[in-house]
Amino acid sequence: MTKTWDQIQLFHSGDEFFTELLSSIRRARETITLEFYIFEIDPITDVLLEELQLAVLRGCDVRLLVDGVGSLFYLDALQKRCLREGVQFRIYHPLPNFLQWFARLPEELFSKTPGFFRRANRRNHRKAVVVDGQIALLGSFNMTRVHYEKLSGKNAWRDSAVKVQGEAIESLVAAFEIAWAFARKAPLSPTHMTYLREKITTVLRWQPLLRLNVNDKIRRHLYKDLCRRIYHAKSHVYVTTAYFLPKRAVLRALAQAARRGIDVKILIPGPSDVPIVKWAAFELPYKLQKEGVKLYEYQKRVLHAKYMIIDDWASIGSFNLNHRSILHDLEVEAVLTDEESLRNIHQQFQTDLSAAQILLPSDYEKGSLWFQWLAKTLFKLRYWF
């Protein structure tokens, strides 16, 4: 039997997404789990935290998981506020303080892959909320004012998200439990590890609808699956990504698809919130253009959306086409194959393209020798981006 979603609702506006998020939380009766890469303290999150407190008061179990780097400057304030309001709070891979790091330095020096660097490079980049284990909202919206028009006006970032309902949400619940367990301060016991292996089995069960890279084996499988889908595309491959710095196999797949006559279009930011990634990828668009891939830069504001359309298959979530998403970070994508959702995402892609500028080979001839040297150096360090 084909696995499908019961209900799907797409959002391409921060205000619409946030309104639906609050509405879903107000209807919660049992559990609410939230995980965000960036969770700041600002007028947006003030409203959200107040709603979470009300949910706690009516008996809901509420848990908030934030990333130790993405939310670095707000961790203490968040911890205090969550404690006061009854929200359970954990930090995924917090950076160690200096004394902790110094105490572990001798063993780290003799390790082939120092734990500090390994943990520091593994971030939770997901942005997902699950209500009562039945409703999930996920996409590219962090909890910070830059994504929402009421606070940032026309400069609000361009993002997308989806609300889904269906049995497959148990996969996202399981993925949250895995990340929540690894965010605990105490070491994991054998019993915990057995529990987590069961959760990984649940994640795998619903992989056709929710792409969750909870471990390295699944990560490699999803990467190969993406390359395979691009290689075997029959009509078109449309990619919108905030950070474009993929591994070589993806680049080869995109080039090969374009050479076969497939319509391959990639939309990347003009203005970027992380320009270093754009600098590192400076030469990639030029090389892909020679193979027939069309690249566009979004001009109106910061493009932060992450979605992909390959023939009659689409994904939307937190996954970027870069080394971080492929190799390091925890990500989530919802897979959509119904006609209405595909039509909606196609229309949004055309709308986004209308606000973009096609890149030409001459755009890459403008860079100074110094900048070209910098770009080549950053490209060699792309594993960390």
C-alpha cells in the first residue's frame, strides 16, 4: 500500500506559518515537542513561550530542544524562562566551557577524531513542531523575528514550510526522542541504546514520507537516493536552497541530467545571511552552466527556503544542498507527491524565479584575482560549511 499524508498545508509566508503554529499549539491536549536550530528571545518567541506556558497549565507535556550553536547567545535566558514556565528544555551539543574543555584536552590530543570537533560540527538544524503526535509543522522557519513580516516588513526572509497529518508523524516523534536523548547530560545506558535503536527502526519505516538523517547509515542512504533521483529525472529538476555547496556526486548528477536535456534550474540567494558559503561556491555555478544547468539568484531579500521538485516528487524542510546538511547536521524533509501540493510548489518556484536574476558566465569574470584565490581556499574547506 502506498504511504500518503492524510492532510497537507503549505506556507510560503512567515506570518501565515506562525499563525497556524499558534493555532495548533492552542488545540494541543497531551504533548508538544519543538526543535529549532535558532531560538531567540524576541517578540515572536515571547508570544510562543506564553502559549507553551498555557499548554503546560492545561496539562500538556511540553519539550523544547534547541541547538547549542544556533541558539548560543540565548541559552541561559531560555533555560531560565522554560524552568519558570514549566517547559522541559534541553540543548543539543552545547559547546563546553573552557574548564571542561581543558580538563579533557589530554585525551582529545590522542584521539584520531577529537570529540570536541566532532560534536561541535554535528548540529541540530531541524525546525519542527509536533502536536499530540498527530500534527507536524516543519520547514525552514527558525524562531527569530527575521522570518516574520509583521516584525521585519518587506525585509523578512523568504521561507517555506508545511503542516502535515498522518501516521508517518511517528517517525518525526522518534527522531525527536533520539535527539532529546543525546542532549541529556548523563551518559546513555545500554537500556537507552536499545530504546534508541527501536526509534531508528520507526524512522526507517516512514522514510518515503519523512527524510530524517538520524544516523550515518541513513544519511548515506538518503544521499544516494537523492543522486539516483536526479540521475533518473525524466522532465525537470528544480532546486531552491539557501546554501549551495553540494558534494561532487550531486554536481555530477545535476550536470548529467542537464546534458540529457532535463530542465535543471537551481535558485540560490543573492543577498545571503552566510556569505562565506556563497564565496566558497563561487565557481560552481559557472561550471554547471557549461553543462546546461540554469542558475538564478533571488534578489528581493534573503532567500532561506529549502525545497526541491524532481518530476512528480517534491521535498520541503530544513535540508540545504550543501556539505553541512549532507554530512553533519540533523535535518528533516517532508516528501509530497500529491497533485495539489506539486502544483502549489511549482507555482511558488515560478514566483520565486520572477524575483530572481539568471546568472551569466560574465558574472564570474568580475571577481578579482584576490577574491578568486579566497574562493578557492574556502572551497577546499567546504567540509566545514
